[in-house]
Amino acid sequence: MFYETATNAHGLPHDPFKAIVTPRPIGWITAMSAEGEINLSPYSFFNAISEKPPMVAFSSSGRKDALTFIEETKEFVCNLATYDLRDKMNLTSAVLPRGESEMVHAGLAAAPSRLVKPPRVAEALAALECKWLQTIPLVPLEGGDASYYLVIGQVVGIHIDDRFIVDGLVDTAAMKPIARAGYRDYFVSTAETKFSIRRPGA
């Protein structure tokens, strides 16, 4: 099949776009407002975009609390969403009144960060402390107002649970990180699904 996205006339019950660009890492973002309010929410449009220096980016549909808080304090934390935390991660996607903590709502504990003010999720096996760099409105080809906003941050500190450092390497598969697929679906990374390929010349 083929369809043009301008009309989205694919004839399917749900838009297949997010089922094709998948799996997508989950940016489980902790942000703090200028007044000290905490927001924790998962973003499926998220990824690492640079190594030196390390940078990450996530895209927000509209100017949600996380985006607003990050722009106020210029800091945020990306917590690793894993299989054991899948239900609590999902609970943090609930729409709550501004200032009501999703972390508390989901029964998660806060742990202090080292270099930024927003806390990290204590139960998360890894977390990236980030400084905000910029927000880019994603204006479509036809112009008009942006409905999505790309938030870019530089990673200034990294937390890793020592149990998952094996022979000098992070055992990512053992952490069982989850990633977003289309519809209501997710994927989980495990040792059984991991494989290695050496790049030519490496």
C-alpha cells in the first residue's frame, strides 16, 4: 500500500506511522518548575542525538508542563524506563492538575540529582541529568503554528546502578529497557534478543 500523509487516507483503523518508526526509546522526563513543582512524564519521541558532548532530545505535543518547567529552570532528568517499572511509567502519563506530582501519583520515590535540581526516579536503573539547550517549534511544510516542540538538552551527569556494570560494560539487556511501538504496544530488550555486529574496518 501507499498513502500520502497530507490526507492520511490509508484506510486503516489507526495511523500506522508510529508502528513503522519503532521501537522508540522512552524519555521518562523529570522536570521542576521555578516554584519547585515536580513533573514526571514519558515521551515516546525521544532519543540520543549526539555523543561528544552527549545530548538528548524529546518532542512534546503542545506546551505541556514538562516543557514549561524545563524552560523555567533550564534543567531536566531522563530516567530509564524498564520492564519492571512499566506500570508505574504508564501511570505517570495520566493528565493531572499542574503542580500535582506524577511521581507521587505512581508511587515512585524521588532521589536527589547531583548537578541539576529536578530529582530522578529512585527506582530507575539509570538516569541522565541534563541542562536545557533549546526548544525548537516543529513547523510543518505548509506553515502555521507548531503543534510539536523539540526540546534539546546536554547530558551533564549520568547515574548507573552498579549491579549492571559487568566486566567494564553496561549490561543494557539485563536492565530490560522498554521502548514504544505503535498503538498500545511496547518492546522490551533482553539478552535473548541482543546480537552484535562488528562494523567494517572496526
